Amino acid sequence: MSDLAEFVAANADKIRKIESIFIKYPRLTSILDCIEECREMSKFSEEPQCMFITGGSGVGKTSLIRQYSSRWPSIEMPDGDIHPVFKTSIPASATIKSVATAMLSDLGDLAATHGTTVTQSNRLYALVHQCKVEVIIIDEFQHLIDNKTQRVIGLVADWIKMFIEITKIPVILIGMPESEAILHQSPQLRRRFLTKKRLTPFLWDSEANRNEFRKFLAEVDKSLPFDVYSNLASEEIAYRLFVASQGTAANIMSLIKHAAYDAIRHNHPCLTLAHLGTAFDSIQYDTTLPNNPFLVETSVISSWKATSRITHSEIGTNNRVKAKPKELTIRDTITRR
């Protein structure tokens, strides 16, 4: 048995606990509640209540989908599985046919690729009702832009609108911030997605935002499989974690998980700065930081130019809000890629 296999076998329960950590902080809980509202309220309306969620890489979109889906798991039945929550993704360089094929495949259609776009669409309309789907979550909405053809983007957007009108099932679109340009170019689809939410990184620009981040870390600390708290929410460690992760949930959890495994390997009762420093070096973030933020004094971290950029939001200390950026069009988004 390899060293890794021995480590996993000896610490399976702790590893399982670490990997299952999910903290429902207020902003995330609010979005989860909105998805649930779309699912429930659409049962009483002719027009399903849909929602559009955007967020950059690492802010927790995948965890959000996984967490909501776990509330309403699929049920295996003799005459066909039931999927209260249907999760699917827009494929890269999407066309109507590739989107329909992906959705059919994700619902278990063994002949997903067969037929014309029309016959595939008709099978899909029937299948979502057969599977008793109550809400559809479509991830990677920005992949529509990969096609680089405004006409095709418009056709797929119109197909999604038609799908909602025919099935009367609420749809939750999830994508990167640039995908919002698709709705701006499709007024009819935009009308279906009047509810918009944005998942953003944690911030360090005010006491309220710092407290939110530290409360999140305190909950993570409680969830770790150690007998002693690691004081992750202390002002010093929280500051180091924020600078290292730039406030994104995925980076934060990746750091803490790697550090936790290092602590377990060395039979340590909690995480230390040394464990976090080792984790930071092993992950090798694409970062502009000049040094490992867990291995230097906080005064040194504060002197870095990158730290100032990371810890300040668009609202400066003089409370003057920066000019609102120009609204992107699909053409702008395509030409910037």
C-alpha cells in the first residue's frame, strides 16, 4: 500500500469531514432561498419565476449548485427516475442542437444525439415532465459567447425562451459576469430573468465586510476535525487568509483543506501558520504577491502594493464611487476574448 493510500485509510473519517465542509454564509443563503422561491412560487403561476446568477471564478457557483441540489435529490423509480432539480450545463461553442443534446443526455436519454433539433426539443419537453422536474439549473451560460457568432447566440437564447414558455418550468441561469451581455441582446429572454443575483468574493474594505469574512472562517474552524480551534477568525490569520485567497471562497477552502491534511499528517491538534504556508506554496496560486503571506510579518504584507489592490473595493476610502463601467454588448465580449 502506498503512503497516500495508508494516509487515506487511516484518516478516512477526517478527510470525509473536511471535504464535506460547506458554510452557508448570509449572501449565499439569500441566493439559495431565492432559488427555492422560484421553484415553489412557479407552481402557482402561468409564467415560471426564473433567475440569473453571475459570479467570477472561485466565488462558489459550483458549491451553490451542489448544495441546492442536495436539498432535493433524485429518486430512482421502477418506471423512471424523478429529478426535482435538473442540473445541466451549456456546452462550449453552443448551438441549439448541442444544448438540446447535453440536456437530454443529462436526463438519461440514451439516444440523446439522435434526431433533428425539432425532434430532440420535443423529446426534451416530454422528458422534463416525465422526470417531474420542478426547477432547471443551467450552468456555464457564458459558453454561448464561445460561439463568436451573434446570430447563433440569438438563436440559442430564443430556444431557451421557447423552452421556458412550453415547459413552464423555472430556469436558473448561472454564468460568468460577461454572460450578462447575452440578456442585454435578447430583450425577450431578459424579460424572463428579471431576478438577478451576483456571487462576489468576500471583501476587506469595511468593518462589516471584515466581520462577515471572519464569521465565515469561524464556522469553517468549527467544522474542521480537530480537538483544538485553529483561530482562523483571529484578525491576524483572517488578514493573511484574505490576502492569500483574494477573498474567493474556492481559494480559501483549498488553502484550509491542504493545510488541514498537512496538520493531520504531522499529528498536530490544529492548523498553524506553518501548515497554511506549506499549503500556499503547494497550491501555487497565480498571484502577484511577492512572498508567502503566512511566512512574513503582517507589517510586511501591508507594505505590498498587491495587498492594497486586494483589500480595497471599487468604493475608495474617500467614499467616492467610481464611474459605472459601460454596459457590455455581445460584440464587446467577443472582441475582448
